[in-house]
Amino acid sequence: MAIYQSAHALKKRSWRRYVVAGVLALALVAGLSVAGLWAYSRSLNGNLDRIDALPSAPAAAASGPMNLLIVGTDSREPNDDEARTDTLMLAHVTENRDHAYLSSIARDTWVPIPGHGTAKINAAYPLGGAPLLVDTVQQYTGVTIDHFVMIDFAGFETIVDSLGGVDMTVEKTIKSIHAPYRTFTAGTHHFTGAEALDWVRQRKQFPDGDFSRQKHQQELISAVIDRATAAGILTNPGRLNAFLQSTTSAITVDRSFDLTQTALALKALRSSSLTYLTSPNKGVGTVGDQSVVLPDPVGAAQLYSAYTSDTVDQYVASDPDH
């Protein structure tokens, strides 16, 4: 089915930088929540760039489940419609706020874009900015999006470095295919931001390609959140401040997003509280001269109806491969 770990349909597709969006959005609020820095978070709100992302203002999500569209882009300019939305994740936080499900939507998924016919889903942002992207995802999934979070990849290395790096396990020795062509030796290592980002981009050296890369990205999500909520970070004002400042400077949100309210709502989340999914699809196909990811309307309806009914736990439990 669609559990992210099984990676049935998209093992050969690129999911570069999937990890960064989830890491920043969830680690940020986790760090604030554990530290109890509610007053400080009010000042951090000013670091966030804000845009008119939601086509219409949703009802306040003080209670009930929360759905966030998390977008990863190469551009820091929030109004740059030419920016590439390389990562699309629809995050669902349960009503009791103790678990989050993050569903990745392949950027090449072939979907209707309101007012523009049918195209790859990542064409929505260049065509109409964040509002059209949100509208496209809402129409495709049937899920009402409460908040929009856009992540700047350029700030990733600084953020990991502000935490003093992260520990990750390399299962076999490989040489990076990206400059400066590092050699990653088997074993557990403490990575800088540059090293961590490089490691989770590797796939060609592994027999199962993207499956290994996706696994490494999941591990990095957990490593960063664990590091952000570790006692050594929370009791070091300088390091905690560096992390929070660098993270908020890398994020663009919708105008209704409130950092303090979100941190309070997600205070129970830890890395163990996350489940990774992939939006159901029928694999890679061709439309005209374009290579696309073919949607699975039936499978997608099953997953996203579970979002709207807050029963994703039952959806996951029904998958024999999970």
C-alpha cells in the first residue's frame, strides 16, 4: 500500500531533500515545547517570513486535528514564484496531539491544477504561488490545510551545525557522488550539517536506490528532533538560541501561523511520535513527452479520508507491510 517505509511505487524516483522540511517544522516546535519558551517564541515569530498562502482562512485549530502543508524549496524569497518546490508533505497531527503522520506527495504527480488543466503538481507554485499550490493539494486530497510552511534548504547546514551536529549510522562504506566527494565509512559518526545533507542524498551506491535514501532521511529526521530536544541543547542558552534563530530564519509561513500556539499544540511530539507515509500512486508513467508519477485515486482517497476523519492510525494498522 502506501506506507513510506515500503516504498513500493517510487523506489527509482528522486526524493532529494525530503527530510529537511519535516525536520525544521517539527524540531522547531519540539524544541520550544520542551524548553517551555513561550514568551521567547513570541519574539521568534518576527523572524518568520509570512505570505498569503491560504486561499481562504481556515477555522482556528485550537482543538481537533491539524493539517499542515510543508513545502521544501531552493529559494529563500517567499514571493519568488520561480522557486522549485522539490518537496511536498502533508502532515496530519491527531486531535489528541500525540502523533503526526507525514505523507510525501511526489513532485511529479499528475493532477488537475485549478484553472490550468492537468500537470505535475509542482507546476502549481510557478503558476500561482502558494495559494494555487495549497488549492491544488486541497482539491487533490480533499483535506483542508490549516497551515502552510515553506522551508529554505540553503539554511539546513547552519541549522544542523547550530545543534552541534547529529549522530548517524553508515551501514556500508561508500564514496559520495557529490563534490567534495567524501568517503563515508561504515559505523556511527557525528555529522556536520554539510555531511548529514550529503549522506542522505546518496542512492546510486545502494542496490535498492531510493529505498536506502528514504531510510536515511527518516533517520535524520529522528536524529535532528532528538538532538533539538536533548538536555544538552535545552540547558545551553547560546546553542538553543542559535538553533531557534537559524530555524525561524529559514521558514516562511501563512499569515495565521502562530509559533507559540503551534508549539503548545505539538508539545507532546517527539521523533517516536512520527509515522512516514507516501501518497498512493501507480508508479512512473508517461504523459506526452513527460515522465510523471501516475496518481492512484482510490488509494489516495483511502489515505486522505483517514486524514479528514482523524483515523490515520487505523489506516496504518490495516497495512500488512507496516
